[in-house]
Amino acid sequence: MKNIFNDWQEQKTLVIMAKHDTDPDFLSQITIEPLTRSTWDKFVRLFGNNGACGNCWCMYYRLKKADFQEGKSEDGNKQAMKEIVWNDKPAGILGFYEDQAIAWCAFAPREDFVKLENSRVHKRIDDQPVWSIPCLFIQKEFRKHGVAAQLLKGVTGYAKENGIGIIEAYPAIPTQEKFPDSFLWIGVYKSFESAGFKIVDQTSKNRPMVRYYTLEHPRSE
């Protein structure tokens, strides 16, 4: 039965891919939803057997190094993410096309991400409460089609609706035209720029801190 389901899912994905290749309104049809119990199965399907990459399950920034490495085995990181969801804590946002999850970004208060709080490069620049987007994941077949920027626009709308004033992220500015997929999990600056984010700190030349202000806040110069 499992193989039959997988075959069906693969066929469905092929149909959706074929449709988005010929649909001029493809991006406008992408909808977003937060990761909750009701969307968990679709999140798992998007991340696949590898948990997006190397059994990460988007826990890299949330855990200390030793805990993260340990969680790579026996579905530890997957279970850790599930506990966050089952405890009704913010985890991230899913992007859907034709009712299939094709995109994801982690999205939660900055203090939930241990590695960010301990970062020497991306230190807090003020005492404002911010929500961070430390990583993104786009289904391989949908990459380089503007999905990341569209997802980010959806996240800014979600933030406005939920009273989240500042969104912060730490994307890469590629130094060459072609760049490895390893850059994709932190996002590329041009996607954030397209969604209205502005650079607020460039301690790292190629990994700036960007922000989107949804409410009236003093902007850093």
C-alpha cells in the first residue's frame, strides 16, 4: 500500500509540475499556511526521507550542535520538530500549490533559535522583538521559478495579520552567477529584496541581516 501511495504522489507531483510550467498565474495561486497538526503530514511529505537535507528537519538553528547531531539518527530531529508543533508553538510557514506543499520557511521568534542568539556575526542590533526566517526549503522541481520570493511575500502578509512587527533574515549574496544548492537553505538576498526586505546590518558582506517592517518601527540605517 505504501508503494502505491508513493507512486500516486509522484504522479500527482508530475501533473502539478506540468501545470505550473504552462500556467502564467502559477505564482499568484500559491497559498500559505502555518505548520500545525493539520498540515504536519504535508510538511513531512515535502521534506521527504532526508528531512529536507541530512535529517535536519529544520532543527539546525533551534538546537545546540551536539543535540542536533544526535537528532540526525532515529528521527530525533523530526520528533523534536513534531513536539514543537504539537505544543502549538510557532515553527514555520508552508507554501501550497494545488493543495501540495512545495515550499517552507522557518518562522518564529528569534529567541527560539539558539544558534542565532549565540551568533557573533548576526548579533541582535537592537532590543526590538523580531521573528526570524533562518532557512527556507523549496521542492527541487519548483526552484528558480520565483517561489521563494512569493512565499516570503506571503509571510509578510501573515505577519501583518498577526501583529508581528519585524521580520529578520540572514540570506546569502552569491559571489558568482551559479551557486550550489547549499545556499538555498538560507535563501538568497534577491528573493528577500523582491519581497521588500532591506539590509540593516552587513557585518558579513555575503550574509547580511535583512528586515521587513510590517508596522511603524524606527528603521536601522
